[in-house]
Amino acid sequence: MPAGPGRASSARSSVESVFREEHGRLLASLVRRFGDLDLAEEVASEAVEAALVHWPVRGVPARPGAWLLTTARRKAVDRLRRDQAYAARLAVMQVETDRAAPGPPADGDGGLPDDRLQMFFTCAHPALAAEDRTALTLRCLAGLTTPEVARAFLVPTATMAQRIVRAKKKIRQARIPFRVPGADELPERLPGVLQVVYSVFTEGYAASSGPQLQRLDLTQEAVRLARILRRLMPAEREVAGLLGLMLLVHARSAARTGSNGELVLLEDQDRGRWDRTMIEEGSSLARFALSGGPPGPYGVQAAIAALHDEATGLATTDWPQITALYDVLLRLTSSPVVALNRAVAVAMRDGPQAGLALLDELADEPELRHYHPCPAARADLLHRLGRLPEAATAYRQALDLVGTEPERAHLRHRLDTVLAAGPDSETGT
């Protein structure tokens, strides 16, 4: 008896839900078994097509993820049987990967049994270009389609497709192994994996361009990826720090924009709209990240975010402790962006003149020349000091660099306020 439209629609919804949730696990298992990312993607798609045919008739299986994996494996075997030369090439690559891989962990020693971890380290391999790592991670582990990844970074689908193809070609030609690094390699490789996930999050939380301040689809995917990493590497404190940091920042998302999508600054946000459950989880992860050894950069950033979230307002925020944590972070990273954030914290602790002096020291940093928060911070401090013509100049500099419309509108409003209040008002812009 043919399936009715309601059952077919339900089955399609089930396939889409299962595939999005299980995509990373499915793809990683297929790659581990067959050693080829293109083959894994193709047979995974064929398995989904088969599910769309069979599930409306037979019903959704009790273990839908296992059904997709079994079906995909069968299709891969059929394809390799038809193409013996292709199968032979994959066999050679698989032998090389097996030789390069560390031995399997013993039971109970904190081993990493999930194949997705191999995919994390492959997608974030240092031999790949930074933009390619992020694209491949979203495609392979988050399960986004190529058009979805393209929309995430506001580039044409064809451009993103080229990036993904380029990354796969690099993996194949450089014989990058699908494996978890050995214990001696892990400290060097893990930061790259975390940076890829954090890059996805920051683009979602503070979009680089476009009509919206936030891309919540990206922040949610990044948090999901970090949760997977946390489950796979529960003893890694920096993994906990990254997840904690993202939760503590993401907890404020609902209050960051007004009813029309306009930017709402931290000092003006309705803290009652912050997600307290998320804050509690993030704070717990931050404490874990800072326990048991020297702190890492994500753990320190999580601690800073926790102090902001735990305060009842700007006036009750523990600026001395936040400044001290930025001191630690600056020693760990030597980042001009961290130095900029520290200068803002010093301004809150010691006054705008102290913060402005620190910003002046960063004037020649190449990394900050096209970073609009730098002139925006300078403008705000000059405004607070009553140096209105200088503030107007700095606001204009920030406007020339800003990417999103809500931030542009906010800076434009600040500039108009300065122009209306000072001797520069008659000049306009």
C-alpha cells in the first residue's frame, strides 16, 4: 500500500533530522573504513536517498543512524567492486594511514573511540589554508550543504565549492592521514582544531558583514561542534574552556539586539534576558578549564566572560580581576586584539585617560589597522574625555571599516551625537 503524503512528509523530516545529527559520525565512520572523503560523501548521500524511498513505506527504523551507515557501507562496497583500480588506490592509501596512526588506546585510559575526532583533526590540518579548514569542518562535521556554508560566509556557492574541492584535493595529494594525532603531536595540533570551531562561532556571534549583527545558525553549529569535542576529549581543559567561553557569550545573544535588530551594548542589555542555565554550565566549564595546571587561552577567556555574566551591571563588574585575567591572556597569546580588550578593561578600572594611553601604544599594530573595534573604542574614550573633534574623527575611521548594518547604524548615531554636541557640528559628514 503506497504511503500517504503525511507519512512521506514525516519520513522526510526524520531523514533530514537524523542526517543533520548523525552526519559527522556517519561520514567519519565511512572515511575510516574506506579512506576516501569523496567516496564517503557520495555513498552517504545515496544512503539518504534510499531512506527517502524506504522509510515512508516501511517506517523509520529503530536505529536510523545505524541504518544509514549500513546502507552507505553496502553502496561503497558495490562501487569498489565495480572499480577495481579505484579500490586498489584506496587500499594503498589506507595502508599508509594505518602505518602512520598511533596504536589503539587501551580500555579505561581515556581513549578516544569516536571516528569524528579523526575528522576534526583532518579538517583542521595545518597543511590546509585557514579558510579551507573552516569550510571543510562545516561541510563534513556540522553537516551543512555547500550552499549553506557559502551563505554562512557570504560568498558565492561556486567559490565555496572550489574551496571545499581544493581542501579535499590537498588531503588526497598530500596524503594527509585520517587519524587522531599521537600523544606527542596532540598539544601542537589541538589549538588548530579549537581555532576552527571558534572561528565559526565568532563569525556567527559578530558577523563580519551583512544586514544582521548575529548569525545564530553559525553560533549554534559551533556550540554543537564544541560539545562533540567535549564528549570526545573530556580531559582536555582547553576543550572545556572553549565550550565554556562560547556558552557564556552565546547566553547574551537574545539581549544583544533590539526589536528591529539594532545593536544593544553590554551596558544597556536587559540581563534578565540572558540564559542563566547556559551561564551556569559555562561557568562550571570555565572552572574546570582553570583547574589542575597552567591556564590556556580559552580557559582564561571563559573566566573573563563568566565575570561579565555574573555581574548585575557594568558598575558591579569586577574590572580589576578582568584586567588581571587579560594580563595573563596577553602573556599567553601576545595578541594585539587582546591588548585592545585589556585597554578597554583598564579604562573601566582606572578611567578613560588610562585606557586611551594604552590604545595609543597600539596605533601602529598592523593587525588592528582594519579592525573597526579599535577606532570605535578610541572614539568612545575620547568622547568620555570631552575631546569631541578627535572623537568624531575616530568614529569616521570606524565607520569606514565596519561590516554589518547594525554596527554601522550604532556608530553613525554616536558620531551624530558628537557632532551635535561639539564645535565640529557644523561640518557634517
